[in-house]
Amino acid sequence: MAARAELASARRKPTSPVDRRGQGRDTGATAPVRPILAANVGDLDRLIHDRVRLAIVSVLAVNDAVSFVDLRDMTGTTDGNLSVHARRLEEAGYVSCAKTFAGRTPRTAYRLTAAGRRAFEKYLGHMDALIGAARKARP
């Protein structure tokens, strides 16, 4: 019974410097957050910002068309993982997928669409601005 009470008590204690109301406790270990970066980070394209999807879009930005196998190898993902992330990009209109057959072997080729290229360029511009602001904000 005592072990249950200790476990319940341990669950109620905040374990991070942020309490349940979302307010930080003053631990004295960190400096205040500079608002210029905090406000701009939320503007990133969340669809592209994912590590695997960013890798896919980056590879497609410098290649006209890339086969599924080559894209998988270049991004270092599994077949299933690449398929799911490529489908999300395709549903957003950032990537086009063309499926053909070479004899009986299926071939899948991916291309970056015009909308995908615009979104990627906007993402890169936003990242450049964030990096520049971070460099200027350093004491």
C-alpha cells in the first residue's frame, strides 16, 4: 500500500522546468527566451519540416525525377516509411508519382511539382531568416 502511495505521489510531481499550468519555474539555469525566434518558428511548413519529408523534397529539388529505389537509398528510409511520407507529400500537391511497368517489374518515379518547389523555396527562405536572426541575437 505504501508503494502505491509513493508511486502516485511521484506521478504528481512535475519532472520538467515547466509546471502543469505551462508556466516555467525559475531554475536560474536558463536565460529568458528571445521572442524574435519563438514567434517565427511557428511559421515553418510543418509538412516539409519533418526529417524524412525534408530529405525527400531536397533530393527531388536537385533531380528531375527519382525512382522509388533510388529515393529510398538516398534518404536512408525503409520502403514503408518512404511510401507513407511520399504519399503525404503527394496528397499536399508537392510531389507527383508516376507508376509504370518495365516488363513485369513496376517502376515508380517521383518528381517535385511547381507547388512543391515554391513551398520548398519558401521553407528555405524562412530557415535562412531564422538562422540569420539567431546569429544576430547571439550576445
